[in-house]
Amino acid sequence: MGLSFDGLASGLDTTAIIKALMDVEAIPQTLLKNKVADKNTIIANLQSLNSSLQDLVADAKTASGATSLASFTGTSSSDAVSVSASATASAVSIDIVVDRVATAQTVVTAASAQWPDDPPTLTIVNAAGEKIEITAGSTSLDSVATAINAAGAGVTASTVPAGTDADGNALYRLQLVAADTGTEGAFTVYRGDAASVDAGTAIDVATQPGAATVTAAQDAQITLWAGTAAEQTITSSSNTFTGLMTGVDVTVSRPSTAPVSITVAPDTEASAATAKEFVDTIAAILAGIANGSKATVSTEAGENTTLGVFTGDSTVRALRQALSSAVQFPVDGTSPSTIGISIDRYGVLSFDKATFTDAIAKDPAAVNAIFSGIATRVQDVSDQYSDTYDGLLTMRITGQENEVESLGDQIERWDLRLEKRRASLERTYAQLEVMLSQMQAQSDYLTSQLSSLPSMKESS
């Protein structure tokens, strides 16, 4: 870094002078930097808008489905039965009798200090007839339980204390529980390998003295239209009857002697919430565009008018108009306002829950058709502007980014230009100091020479 000494000869603050001159010289570059900052702000807002549109594409695609507003709620007259209804359900009411619930098979072995066979080999046969042969590391019942659990045979084993024998030795039982309820989880445990099971010489553990099948594998069963000629029984390996009716699942928790009434009805509150969420998403985008397009006009003399980040942006203005049209134009001749979706004269999109709820209660198919039509148009508009490759808003962002890159190149060239200008000014003022110093030296010399000359008085 070079050293500079201000005004050694001239007394001038040359550093301050050069800085002031360079500030003037840098005005064009400063304007370019300010323009880049403004462009970056615009790009950030455009990218945020584009991201919102891309999310809206996905939301609109879902909302355009034929059953996007379909929502049903299921109720039961007994806490022994719970009902779950999906969007594919339809209104229905039916009585069922819960004959029994599904249970998982549980077997306990006879009490013993250790497994009676060495090596401890046993075979589990599942409901499908598959044989899983297991050999434990030792005759310890804990070791046998660990081997069963690691075999993946659909059976969980645990050791349970069972007192002591006559000699005071601790006794244990193995409790074996099916991983799945119902007859599909049924199993048989044999002492011996798979070959002995095939030969009929293996011993069924549950039939040994002191052993027991605590709970038998049992499917859940319900009866529809009990006591009528149409009476029908339905079984399930679990306590949930999936798809008992289209889009309706029923779960039972205990038997019932009296019929249990199941009712599935449209959930207009949930449908309204779904529609409102979609409309609110669009409204937020429109409001964001409107706020970003406002220009604040100064009211005081000397103050500047402040423009919004989207003010004058034809692409954003066209997007706002397209979205508004997609929402407010009629669908098959019916105005969206009939289902509570409307835009006021200020361009504000709103949702009237009461109007929507009343409309969907009267004609759910018509409301679904209008809502689906709106969503389809919104999806088309959003995709047209936010497509990753050729979206109108995407290309607008790309154009702004290219302009920022070009401005950046200009700023870099100005850096070189200003660096040369500063060096030139420093040389000029350095030369000025040298010249002034030389002149000062000459002046001092002449002054000293003149002072050494004899005066007129002395000459006389």
C-alpha cells in the first residue's frame, strides 16, 4: 500500500479532494448498483409469486377432481362401533349386529425350568400351512423365546414366572401370541423339527399337560339386516371391516346383542372448509399482486412518489386479470357467486360460507361441477405463468436475471475505469505537489540571494 502526504507543499487536503472527485466520477456506477438492487428486489418478489403459483397448480389439480369437495361423516349409535367415511362414500344408514370381535391366538406352555429337548428344536406351523423350524442356542426358556422372536414366524414369545418346583427351582412358561388377529394369524407349535411334524411324531405344545390355548384365533363377525330374509354375515380377520360399504370402514370393539345403527351423511362443514382454503389461497395471491402494484403518491412538496414492486409490470398485471377471470367467469352458464365465490369491484376475492353451505346441501353435484370448473381454469392459468420451462412469469424472471447479469458486467468495467481515474488524479496531485515544492525552493533561494545583496545605503 502506497503512502500519501496531503499538501506538503500546497497545504491542500488532496485525499479529500480526490475522494470528492471520485464520488462524482462514480455516480454512473452508483446508479447502476442502485438499479441492480431494485432489480434484485423485483426478482425476489417475482420468484415468491412464482413459487406461490406453482403451489397453486398442485392445489388446483386436487380441487378439480370430481370428488374434491366430497366429505362425509360417519356416526354410530353405540360406542362399540366406530365409523370412518372417505370422499368416495355416499349417504347411507344401516343396522348391524356385532356377533364377535377378532382375537389373536394365545398359547402358554406347561411350567418347566427349561425346554425339555436338547437341542431345543421346535416348529411353528402357520395358518397357511407353512413350517418354520427354529433351534434355540440353549435349553433356557429365555433363549427359546429369543429364537422364536427372531424367526419372523408371526408369533411373539415371552417368558412368564410360574412359581417353583418341589426342589425350589424356578419354573417358567412360554406365552406365545399371534402377531395378527383372526384365523389368518392362527398357529401351532410343535416340539421337533419339520420332518417330525410331517411324520406325525412331533408333539403339539398346547396339548401337553399344564399347557393351554388361552385364546383361540377368531375372526370378527357382524350381521347385516339381522332377522330378515336378507340377513348376511360378514367376517374380518381384524376388528376393522374395510369397505363395508363404498368408502366406509367400520371398526368394532365388543359384541352387541342389539342392532347398532350406522349413519353416513355429507359433511357440509368440511366441504366448506376445503373450498374456503382453496379460495383463500387464490385471494392471498391476488392481494399480494394488488399490494405490490400500488403507487404511493406524495402529498408533501419535495417528496417522491413511491412505486410498488409490480407497478407497471405487464406480465404480473396480465396474471392478475387471468386469475380473476378464472375465478369469477360463469361455469356452464352459472355464476360462481351462486356457491359463495365472488370478486368485488375492488378486485378482492371472497368466500361466503353460508351461501356455499346452503348450495351444497341442496345440490352437491352442481356445486362440485362449478367448483371443479373454477379449479381447472385456475390450474391452467397458474401453469401457463409458472411452468418451469416456458411459463410467462418464469421467463419474466429469467429476463430480469439476465439484465442484472449485464448490469453486473457494466459495474465491473466501471471498477476498472474508476481505478484508472483515481490513479490519474493521484499522479496529477502528486506532480502538483512536486512542482509547488520546486517553486517554493526557488522562491526561498531567490529570497536568500536577494537578502545577501548590499543595500543602497551601504553602497553609498
